[in-house]
Amino acid sequence: MTETKLRTAEPTTTRRSPDGREIRGPFDIIGDVHGCAAELIELLGKLGHGVRLVGDGEQRQAVYDGHSSRRLVFVGDFVDRGPRSPDVLRIVMTLVRTGVALAVPGNHDAKFRRWLDGRDVKISHGLEQTVAQMQLEGPVFHEEIRHFLDALPFHLWLDGGGLVVAHAGIQAGMIGTETERTRSFCLFGDTDGGARDPNGISRRFHWAAHYSGSAAIVYGHTPVADVAWVNNTLCIDTGCCFGGILTALQWPERRTLQIPARQTYAKALRPFGHPPVRAI
Ligand code: MN
């Protein structure tokens, strides 16, 4: 028997249920942040959810000064590519802990979570920036992040059942379920399993083109130049880390609020826009 180097990845806490149908809006739903803390702080301020970062080193923390009674919801991908993933995590963790925000994880957060456990993950697609930033942070903060990410549901079913938030989307029949298939779809969307494009990214399909459910689905994951409803679904990842825009969707008004990126933090591997529609 060879000695295993991998630590077992026991969850550190109980994961929250996706069933939040009793939680009513209005909601302000925030797209993929990817370490863009300055743009996030500006957007939150415009939404009446002012937040500041105070202190340095182990004392550094996010302080909430907001006055809005609306609830925030994050579609995930807090980390990678951008300049300040630890500060984005501080902000989101404070907002979730105080009940101001709900959140689901993205595929980047899930991979980062495995890195936090010392697992053998490929340091690519912007994780190299997060790793460099996290190496300046203390062990207590690392541990807090593990607990935070382990408690997030992979999707959130909200507002009497009429709204679902999932990082990469969800299929109608998966809503409210917690199977491995649902988890994978929520993190990665409709993909071709192991098939990779020349950039090492699995081939994706535009699942929303086939969606016919009655609940509105708000998601991120796929950078698009601007938001547009497709079959009662809306992608709000407008590629801030690639020099695009950080978008918030106000629900139920279906109004968007947007902050342009201050700079291009990472080079996009492919043009913005939805992937091809899967033939069925
Ligand atoms: Mn993303």
C-alpha cells in the first residue's frame, strides 16, 4: 500500500438547505466578483449596502454600514483572477454572517476550497493570484473561509419558489434537490464531462436555451457583454475581472445596476457570450 498524501476532505460544518422558498424579496443579486473588491464596494454602496475594510494583517475586517432592507444574494466565484480575493471574501463572509446576504459558491470557489485543504489542484485560471494573495493571510482566516464555503448551498430556491440562484444555472427538475448531478450542474452548467477545449476548459453548452421552467433562474459563470433574459433565465456575469462590468440584478423589479471594471485584471480566454446550444 502506498501512503496517501491527501488529507480527507471532511466537511467542516453542515451545509445550508437550498430550500429558501420562505425567504421573500426584494433581492439584489450580484454576479461573479473574482477578487474585484473595489468594484464590489462601489456597487454595494450604490445599492445602499455600504461596506468598508478596516485594519491590517490578522486584524483586517469588513464593516457593514448599510441601510438597505433588501437582501443581497451572491452567485459565487468570489476568488481568482482579480487583485483582492481575500478582501472580497471578507466582505461576503461578513454580509452572510450578519444575515444581510445569501450566497452560493462558484466553480472557482470550489477549486479554491480544495486548495485550502492541501489537495492537489492545478494552480491555473486565476487561482495563482488567489494563492499568492492567501499566502499573506493568517491561518485563522484560512479556517474561517473553509467553514464559510462548506456551509453554502449549491443553489438557492427563493421567494415562494419563483426565483432560483445558482452559479452556472440549473435544470427545472433539479430545483430543491441536493444530488451530485445537481451540485455539478450548479457549479459547471451543461458540460461535456472530460472533453476540453484548447484552453483546458471543458466544453460548455447553453442550457438556458432549453429551459422551460416557471421559476426565474439567475446565474453567472459565463461572461456576457451585457445581460439579456433567455426563457426566464438571466446570466449576470458581465466579466468584471476581464475588464468588463460588475452587475447587480434587482429582483423582482428586474432592474440592473452596473459598475465598470477599473482595469483589465485578467485576459479572457475566449470571447464573451453564451456557448453553443446543445442539439437535442
Ligand atoms: Mn466566474
